[in-house]
Amino acid sequence: MLRPVHFHARRIEMGRTVFIWCVLLCQFCEARLLGGKELEWHREIGFKWAELDVSKEGKNGFTLLTPEQTGITFINSLDEKAGAANRVLYNGSGVAVGDYDNDGLPDIYFCSLNGRNALYKNLGNWKFKDVTSEAGVPCDGQCCRGAVFADVNGDGYVDLLVAVSGGGVICFLNDGHGKFAKMTQAAGTASKFGSMTMALADVDGNGTLDLYVVNNRTDDIRDQGHVDIQLVRGRLTIPPLLKDRLLFMNGQLMEYGEPDVLLLNDGRGRFTPASWTDGMFLDEAGNRLTNAPLDWGLSATFRDMNNDGLPDLYVCNDFWTPDRIWLNDGKGHFRAIAKLALRNTSASSMGVDFADIDLDGNLDFFVVDMLSRDLRLRKRQLPAQPPLLLPIGEIENRPQIMRNTLFLNRGDGSYAEIANFGGLEASEWSWQPVFIDVDLDGYEDLLITAGHAKDVQDADAEALIRSRQRPGQGSAFVKGTRQTLTREEFTEELMQHMRLYPRLDMPIVAFHNLGNLKFQDVTATWGTEQRGVHHAIALADFDGDGDMDFVVNNLGAVAGMYRNETSAPRVSVRLKGLPPNTQGIGSKIKLLNGAVPVQSQEVICGGRYMSGSDPLLVFAVGKAQREMTIEVMWRSGKTSVVQGVLSNRIYEIDERVSAIRTNSPRSPIPAQPVFKDVSELIAHVHHEEPYDDFERQPLLPRKLSQLGPGVAWIDVDGDGHEDLIVGSGKGGQLAVYRNDGRGGFARIVAPPYNALATRDQTTVLGWRRSNGQAVILAGSACYEDGLVVGSSVRQYDLAVKTINDSLPGQESSTGPLALADMDGDGNLDLFVGGRVVPGRYPEAASSRIYRSDGRRFQLDAENSRLLEKIGLVSGAVWSDLDGDGFPELILACEWGPIRIFKNRAGKLREATAELGLDKYTGWWNGVSTGDIDGDGKMDIIAGNWGLNSAYRATPEQPLKLYFGDLAGRGTVDLIETEYDPVSKAVAPRRSLTALSLALPFLRERFPTHRAFSEATISSVLGEQQARVRETEINTLASMIFFNRGNRFEAVALPREAQSAPVFSVNVGDFDGDGHEDIFLSENFFANQPETPRLDAGLGLWLQGDGTGKLRAVPGHESGVKVFGEQRGAALADFNEDGRVDLVVTQNGAATKLFQNVTAKPGLRVRLAGPPGNPTGAGAMMRLKFGPRLGPAREVHAGSGYWSQDSSIQVLGVPAPPTQLWIRWPGGSTTITDIPTGARAVTVDRKGALAPAVAADRSR
């Protein structure tokens, strides 16, 4: 294997001939004017470098230069009538940057819609000269869209490609003397399509630059005024001439876009179109396409998305047509990315850019849409698309969402969408994002062009236009049934309508990367606040100081030239590739030991919205002035390494002196995952019937009918093996799987399990009467029927094979259940949590406690009074927080805190405030306890809504909900709110359209959407404010509360745990290292239709280190990947090998069973408790390793989210254990010696070892 060639700027590390040494001693120097300064180049073997003239004083951001300063006066204008006749033109035109005359100064080419294009030669010192005519590239009379400079024939001079509406791509070849020759026909780039953006890369590895052309449409059929639809045999039918343009979808008439084109280069600038259907393009399953996608293309870019050295392709498509992501397999194929790799995309995808935003070595990407940062403007705008109703249990679809999307690369080929977490969900009507490290701190920031000539989403203007339209105008109708306007008349009327829309001038939006996956809006401070309609953007170092400036093609205004003002140290890198890829397009460059340990960028050509930047790359040096290293992975497969790199220099690296790379660049294959998916052993799918929550309460933020199921590990038949129980929705059956003791399961369908559930089942628990009879408890939710009659908990009596419904129902619908011996009498008592009062959300629900006498449950009236109207209880667990042997009751409440009820020998009192937990109100879903920091005390882990939704809540600006009978119908109406920074007051969150459907009086109070957008909650409620109540929360973060004795210390879980709502929380030692870990079930889809599903979670293992610190384990390491709406989860060593296994349920979808296959086997501990508590629920245990104690573990009977872990504990044994300490319910303690080599023990209440119930299989 050849080693990479290593270069050093001041010494040579390779044995070479004396001749080479002489060359170095007599360094060849050359001078070139750059930005008005003479650059003195120093040649080394394989590269050259020059000192940069960097200002010592500067600031982060840009200065907009005037036409008088630059000489650039170009304006891309659009005639009002032309825009009305063809709305496609409002999408603007592009700009390209490249050094066409090889003088070291990047030049600029602007495209024009209905005027003349312009080429500006860079004279240095920010002076430019219009040389369009002498260069021969005016494109007079053409409707030009995009442009890019690229050396398509490999002669060392960049050629010019111009995308033309209705003409494909004009190919201008550079003659090397400052002139271009139009060679379109010979190049084979002409077409009839509405071409927009171009991206170039060597897609097939033959060294040539191939061209991908994004096509949109030359016009929009809506501008024709009407479409004649044929009525054939009573059915509306698309006319034959329009069958490739129109279709009916979901009852609506939709228009197709045009097919894109991939043009393969022969190396001489002659292109051949690749076929969409000959096998080069494959679908997700690897099958060849049957037809070309007809999409509304806007932009595309080539990037190596999966780190295999090959250019992959991302295509942004508008309207209803989906984005396309094609992965290059290196064998001549582009295969569509796996369906589950990307869970959603932006709806109106304009542009995309890639960067490693968190410096983990994986390439992330960002796609822009049209959501405004201005909360008031959002409420004035109509959605670009109607809400999409998703079927229950649908997982593999990819919904389009109407906002920006930020995709974090998990390192396994899949992505988590985290724009809300990062603060990047909105950037106005956006066109192109560009990652650029503006402040040179090593983290790439964002610039986003934005604006539109008209705000065609303005709801008030739309309503006014609709009131002026003639009947049937602008719609499809059966041919010959209505009178129509002429095209000229229709255009004139459209022009009048367009004048009613307000302008949508916007700034170039700037975001600063804070280095923690969060971005800060710095538009106002980075000098990009100039408002206009900013379309295309291109980067270049126009003044030669080594940082990236940029140019923007504006619509209806002079082009913008922005000078970068930073003075931070930098290193600039340009590549000199082997012909025909003379600019090294597709190569990846790394800077080591700069501002951060590793910075990586890829050299691209084109690939931005109708534009192309100069292929110079800039890296941050940081404050430490140390020698750095540049590594280049050439697209050809070669590698170059330059050592001794110093700051404030530009390096040009030559591919001619490089070594062939023989190793694959792909990331190393991880070791075998800890968990193996063995879901086929149970083949279970949760049954969930549809229910319309919004019919009863139209303004609910989300559904409450799709909250299950729960799951439990219970030894149903007393054979010593843990069986699996999964709850059902209404109309389904409780699923009971018998564990055969050999690693297999068989579903039991005999009575009482074959009975259909009359209501949705919530928590499932196992309980034994004092006579040993087994009972399965299943919470029964009355949320859908709203009836008090019927049982709140169904008891599946396994001895008599019947269902006992003796526990009475109540006004509150049942949610969590939890068992514990709360009074130390040896019997397990039952908590029944009230989740919601049907139809009265968010009014507080009531919970109950039932005492057990060993045979049946009876209401504990005194303790239950304490729980009257306690809140919307979503999760519950009994846990001994103070070590007195009596468990406290811990409740996770929506619109409330984590509530704690101290237990004094069976009498409860609330201690939430005295323990400091009243300060943390949230949408808490699930809760459990565990000794995460190893101090022997139970810490509380609670799942919240997370920080990756559209909602925000802080102590300073809490999230508030107002509710009451606002419409006078006797129902509970809701108004969600948000903080309005303009009025500095709370304002309605949802639009007038949405709210007025339930509250029609708002239409009278607010005649326009603009008036409503400026309203506060006080002006909305008016005199009704006295009749409403409010509730609020101040955090959405999932958290751990460390037990400090008389208080709890709140710490947010790692950021990976904040990407989706968390439901189940399970504590166990998954890797057998002796430290407690946490599993979180995630995701929620059943939001109100305007809110996208929350799907960024896969189920998360947080690995503990024993001190309280947690590491998020990626899915490809853990083996846990659950893509649906995860709910209940439970732990058990189901195959008895001494490793903790996992089951995770999904609402309306398959239950996932994971077998732990790599953990170090631990000690299995089974407790032999009294007849009323035979599994020792509530007991706490710790292993002793000589003088050292392991973490404390409790036996819970109901915890996390509606679930029950196995009562058989698997304790990690990092060293041979000597003793087992146990505190039993009631407070008595025992210490048991552990036999040497023991893998499983059974311990009774006296601390004696009892015979094992079943054979152990640990190894």
C-alpha cells in the first residue's frame, strides 16, 4: 500500500535526491496581484503558499459595499406584467463566481430574467469592470436563471454554463484569452425545459465533471386562467396532451414539474444524457425506475453524504413533489436513500447546504423553506400546503413539513431532524443556505438569502382577491361549460391581483453556530440586515485576505457585494487537480490542530440555488498559533498531506505530487451492537382504532386517544420464566406471550385473554393475591366514551379465567398504574392515576389509591382525597427516596411538576415544594428512579416533551394555556399562547383561521388576519378573561433530579435526549459495567394537523459512568432503532443469560423486542417476598465488592411509562461480588453472602439463599 505523500513547509520528511534539495534551497518565488496586494508565492514539493495580508482590526460580520465603491451596477429586474403572466419568474436568477482569466482574482457573472447578463472582471481593491461584450457572454433576449463556472474540458480555464428557461444550458467554452465561445449544440446541453440550478461532480470516477441540471417549469399552468378537463363516462379525466403535466391527487388537480437531467461528460466538454430508467437510478429497494421523476426542481448539490468518497446527490423540489436523495454506490448507480434514513423533508425546499455542524466527523445538512421568524407574520400567512393527515402506525412515509429542516447525521446513514432544537426552523421566505465560518471559530455559521416580490401567502390579500374573482376563474372545469377570459385579459387581471399582495422584502438571515447544535440569530449584528428580495448567493475571497466574502443577485435592486470584516487568523486552501478535474471538485480537505481538532470541507462546483461559488476553502486557526496539518483526499483516490502549516497563509496544493489511496475512506465498521432485534419472536402489532379527538375539543394541541400501549414482564404461569404482556387499544386483545424458557415465546389466546378490550388499555401490571393466584391488571381509559360507568382497571384473573371489573370507574380517565407495599403490611397497594377528564382538557384529573388485603383492592379514601384534582398524571412510580423503607409516590404530570408524596407508614403528604421540584413544571410523560450517581439514593429521571418542537418554555417566558367555556357551549375551549417580543406580552399561538372554527366570535372582533396577528391574549379574551383559567409550564427538557437528601438537583439529560418527546424511562445496567444506564422511549405523531409529527428519536440508551454523567449511545452501537411512536418499554433478562433485554412498544405499530448479546453477564437476583408481595416489589438492593458498594437498585411494580420491568434484577458485576445488601419494604435489612462464581441467587426476607426457581442460562 502506498503511503500518502507528506509535505512540510519548512523541512522535507522524505528521502529525495540532491536535486530536490537544491530546488528547495533555490525556492522559486512568483508574485501575483490579489486584492491590490502582491502575493509572494513560495513553491514547495506538491504545493505552494503565500502570506495573506490580514487586517489586525476587524469585527465579525460583513459590510455591504456600494455600487460606487465596486463599479457593479447590475440589476435583475422583472417586468410587472411578465411576472403576472408567468409566476415562475418570481423565483429570480443566479450568480456565479470564478477566475475566468486565471489572474488570481475571482470574477462575477450575473444572470438576468428579461435583460442582459453581465460579466464583471475583478480588478482588485474591490473594483470591478463590466467585460460582458468583449467576453461574448451577454445572452441577450434569453430568460436566464442559473450560472456556474466550471472547467468542463479540462484545459485549466473555467468555462461558463448558463441555465435558460426553455433552452436548457448554454455552454460557453473559455478560450484562455478572456473570451468565450458558445458551444451549446456541440456540448449537448440544450433542452426545452425550465432549467434552474446546476451542480457538477465526477459521478462515475472517470475524472470528468458531469453535470446535473435541475429543471422546474418554463411556466405554471395556473397562469393560463383555466384548464379544460374532460368528462369521460362520468369521471373527470386529464386530456391526453396534458397527461404528463396534470394529475388528480387526493381529490385535487395537481401539476407535475419537469424531469431533471444528468449529463455525463466525456472529458472534452461534450455531454450525454443519462437515462432515468436503464438502471443508473434505483429506488429504495434497488429496483430500476420505470419513469423519470417529474418534480418542481429548484436546486441540487453533490456531496459525499455517507463518507465513502463518492459524490451523492440531494435535489430540492418545490410544492408537492418530494426531495430526492440519491446515494452513489460507486458501481454506476444512484440509489434512493432508505425510507427510514430521513423521516421528513421541507415542503417547499428551495436550497440545501452541508457541513459538519457538531464536528463529529459526519456530514449534516440544512434545507430551507418559507417559515417566518416573525410570529406576527406567521399568523398573517396561509400555509403553503394543506395539513396532511397521517394514518395511525404509518412509519415509513416521509411527510413534508412547512419549515426549515436541519438533519443531524447519526453516523449510521440515518438522520435526526433537529431544526427546532437548533433554532433554525424559520428564516423567512428563503432561497439558499450557505454554511460559512464567519467568525472563524471552527464552527460553520449560516447565511440564508430570503425575500419574495410578493407575499402570496398573505391571508388578507388572498381573501380580498377571492372576493373580486369571477366565478370559476382560475380553476379547472369541464370543457365548454363556462365562459373564460382571454389569456391577455387573464394576465391583466392577475396583475391587478398581484398588486394587492404586500412586498416581502427580507434581510439575508445570519445565524451564528454556538458549537452545541444551537444557532443564534445575528442578522442585526453581522451586517446582513439590508432588506430586499435576495435570491442567489456565491462565495469568494474577492479581496485576497483569506476569508470568504459574498455576492448576491437581488430582484429589482442592484446586486449586493458583502465584504467579510473578520480579523481572526485563517488558512485558505485551493486545489490544483489533474486534468480534466483541474479544480479538484469532489475532493475533501481537512485542517488538523486549528481552532478545533479537525475541520473538514468538500470542494464543490455549483450546487447552490442557481449559483456557483469559487472553490477556495477557508479554515479557522484559532488563538493557539501552532503548526497545523492539511490533508487532502482527492476525488481521484489520491491523498496529499501538508505539514507545518501556519496561520494567515494561502496554500495551493497540487494533485500531481500525491499518493494513491488504497484504503476506503468509509467510517470504520462498529463492533457488534449490544442489542439484537428479535421482534420476530413475538410478531406483535399494537391495535389502535381511529378516534377524532378534535371533534369534541377542536383546539387540542394533540390527541389523547393514542397514548398507549403499556408493556410488562410478569411470570404469569409461575414457571419461573418472565412472560410478556402488551396492552391493547379498544377492539383488540390483551397480548400475553408465554416464555418457553428456551428463548422463545408463544401467544396465549385462551380465556380470559381472548376477550376484546372495551376501552383503550393503559398500564399493564402483574399482581398475585396472597393465595398465589396471578392477576393481570390493565388500566382502562374512558377518554373516548367519557362514561363514568365501567371499570377503571380490568383484572384478568388467571385462576378462574375471567375478567374482574370490580374497581369502579370515575370521572377521570385512567392513565398510569403502580403497585407498592405502602404501609409495610406485606401486601401490594395500587395507585390509579387520572390522566385526563374526557372533554375537559386541561382541567385537573383525580387519582386514587386502593389498599390490598391480599385478596382484593379497597379504596383508600384518606389518601385518595389528597389526590383529588391533583393534575394530568401521565407517569407514576413508587420509590423509597428517603431510605426509611416506605416508598414515596412520584407522579409525572402534564401542565405540572414532578410531584412527590412523602410516605409515613402508609399516610401520604405532598412534599413537592419542600424538595424544590415545584420549580420545574412541564409536559412530563414518564418517570422512574435509579441510583445514577452511585451514592445509594434513588435519583428521579423524568421524560418531558423535549427541546425539538415548535414550543418554547422557560422560567422567564413560560408557556401558557388559557381554557374555559369561551364559546358558551358548555365545553372547555383552549387558546395556546406564545410570547410576542413586539408587544412583550402573551399572544395567541394559532392562526385566526384555526381559532375561529371553534371560537367564531373572533371573526367579529378581528376582521383581518393582520389585526389578529397583533392581538395579545388580553385583547382576544376581552370581557371573557374573567371566565377563563390559565396553566403554564417553564421547561420542556427531559431531566434527571439527583437526590441530595433534603433536596433534588435538576440536570437536563444530554442533548440527544431532547430531540423528541420522552415517554418510558427505564433504569438498568445494559452493558454490565456496574453502572446504571437509562433507556428512553421517544416520539409522538398524533399532534393537531398543523403540527408536524415529532419523530427524531430511535429509542435512546444513556450510558452511565457511575458519577451521574451520561453518554448517549448511537443506534448503530446500541442496536436499538425504533422509528415509530414509542410508548411503554420494559426490561427483563427473558432468555436468562445474565444480560438485560428490552421490549419497546409502538402505538399502532409493531412491538420491538431486543435481545442483549454483548454485555458482560451480571448477577441475576430474584427475591422471595411474603405471599402478598412474592417478588419483593419495593425492595432496594446493592452488591458489595469487598468494602465497595455498587449502585442501589429498586424492584418496581409499575414505572417508566405505563409499564413494568421484570422483578428479577440483573446487577452488573465489574468484579466478583462478595455480599448482597437488601432493604425490604417496611425497612428491615439483610446482608447475604454471595457464593463464589454464582450467576443467579434467590434471597428470602431473612437474607437466606433459597433454591433457584428455574435454571440459569448466564454464561
